[in-house]
Amino acid sequence: LSVLDNVLLPCRFSALRRQRAEAAAGMARANAEALLERVGLGAALWARSASQLSVGQQQRVAAARALIGQPELVIADEPTSALDAALRDSFMALLLQQCRDAGSTLVFVSHDERLAAQFDETLALAQINHAALPQAA
């Protein structure tokens, strides 16, 4: 799919997300374009196949796709791993603001401990593993 069609994909599968995207910008396409601009992908890239983009650009397309239509839940697994520091910081600001604006719950997975301070609650893998193990009697 093109970059723009990739971002619009959730609107094909969810009438609610399509309605929310249309309400936000008058039409879903305008909402997708605004999200792409906010993640730093200009109009020159929108018609390109997403597979032709760099890994960092593909991650930003995926983020815009995840955010369109104000989803209730956003699960982000290592979304900043291929971004440089400046892009990481702007991406994090966008992701957190979009989730706040939409009232979305964000589950964020990262090995980058510098990002932990941006979240209300953090949980280390060791804590999850310990909680999952049966307790000895």
C-alpha cells in the first residue's frame, strides 16, 4: 500500500475509527494527512509504497496508522528503536499528546529506559516474570 493508504487502513476495518477520523478533520484522508505531517512525513512521500521507506519512516507510518480515528487502546512495541534522538523526542511528544487528546490507553514497550520518566506507570520485565511464576508454598 501507499503511505497514505497504509495510514487509512484502520478506517476500512472499523466504522467507529472512520467516523472519528472524519469528525477530527472533515474527512479521514485529511486526518491521515495531518497525522503524517505531524510525524514528519511530508506529502512527497504519501504516494510511495511504504515498503520503499527507511525503517524509521516505516515506524512513523505505523504510528500514524495506530493513531488515526482515536483508538481506545494503542499498543506500541519498540516504536522508537530506529529513530534518532531528535525524531524520538518529537515522536514521543506526538504519541503521548495524541493518546491524551483521544483518551487512549497507551501500552508502550521499550528497552530505552530514558523514556520511562514520560509514563505514569512502568513495569520491568523482571517484575512481570516474577509475577507470572507460581509462588512456592
